[in-house]
Amino acid sequence: MKIVVCVKQVPDTKGGVKFNPDGTLDRAAMLTIMNPDDKAGLEAALRLKDQYGAEVTVLTMGLPKADEVLREAMAMGADKGILVTDRVLGGADTWATSTTIAGALRNLDYDLIITGRQAIDGDTAQVGPQIAEHLGLPVISYAQDIKVEGDSVIVERQFEDGYHVLKAKMPCLVTALSELNEPRYMTPGGIFDAFDKEVTVWGRADLKDVDDSNLGLKGSPTKIAKASDKVRKGAGEKVALDTDEAVSYLIGKFKEKHII
């Protein structure tokens, strides 16, 4: 079985974020981590590798420094790393990103593609399903458990206070929740091995069946109107009431907002 995991290097939001003049993230100036949902997807792939002997390839699109998350993934146990990087791909929205990644995936053989549900720097949850659409694959999103049975994948899909159990024949794409599992740590031996391995680097010329009009900032239909690293909250409403009046006031506000 061959599994491809799509991961993203995202800003470590605890350290703050920075923006370029055009409103896009200044990724080169920020501390970064592997996106949490993607890391859970990687762990799911590694557990399938432990169980079935699957080959796990990790793919990312980003700046050359995104090599770091591929090394981390290989130190955790992934077999191969592929970095898609090119200046013409910069500033991509979800459409341009999914087009790029799909173009890269067309070079690979796979039974299962795993992505994170969403990235913490965008929170759109669009790229995984869009990749599946580009490739003509079935997709199961919001996975909280993944199993393989023969040539099919069985997924528990989170749904409100319960879950759906869905089955799809491979090849297919699954998007993972961070709650899916507890990712393993890198091992010292794995770290040494990861830096001995070669990361495959692809550019625009390596993408299959994609049009330049759908790539990068120019190929992104979504435009950023305004960006801010902190959302300022209003001062709120302050009232001075005794206990009975305060209870009545709160109940009135809850009813007004249709909370009760």
C-alpha cells in the first residue's frame, strides 16, 4: 500500500504572525511548525505503515525552508519527502494551492492520500476536498478514526455529537482531525536518518496537467481585503445592578440573542 500525506508548514501562532504589504503572510519571517491536523494525518499513515508495511511519502508546498517539516516527518518514520517550491507558486489561495498539489500528485502512485482537515493559518478546510475534486477521487473529511480493509478505507467521520462510519474504495482522499490520535515523537536515530535522506524538490515544470492561470497569486480568485495579527474586542457593556436585577437582565440578553 502506498500512502501520500500532504502537510503544511504553518506559523507558530504563539510567536505572533507577520504580514507582507499585500496582506499575505510573511512566512519567511515567522517561527513555524507542522500543521496539527496534518501531523495527526501523518501519524495515521505511520500506524498503517506499522500494521501493513505501507510506504509513506510526505509532500508539501511552500518556501525552501518547508524542507524542515519534511525532515521532521521522515524523522517520525516517513519514507520519502517531496517539496514543491517555485516563485510562481507564491501567494496561492486554496484553489491555486490545491491545483498545484494535485499537479504534483499526478506524478505519484498512491492508494490513499491523507491531508489535515484544515490549516491553522487559514482555517478554510477547503484544500483537501479540492485536491480530491481535481484528481477525481472520493473524499471522506473530518476523520476521527481510519482503518483499512482489503482495497477499502473505513473512516469514522465526526458529526456533531456523534459520527458517521463511511467506507470508500481506494484510491481515495481522507482529511484528518487533530483529535484523530496522539502523534509520535521523533527518535534520535530517526533524526539522523532524516538528514541523511534526500528530499525531492519539484518546481512548476514538474506539475502535470495544470495551467499557469490557476497558479500562485495571479491564479487565486480569493483576494485578501485586510489582514491583522490580533482582533481587537470592544469594551463590552457594563451595568451596575443588584442580584435579582442582574439575573433578569442576563436572561433578557440571552433571549435577545436566541441563546435560550
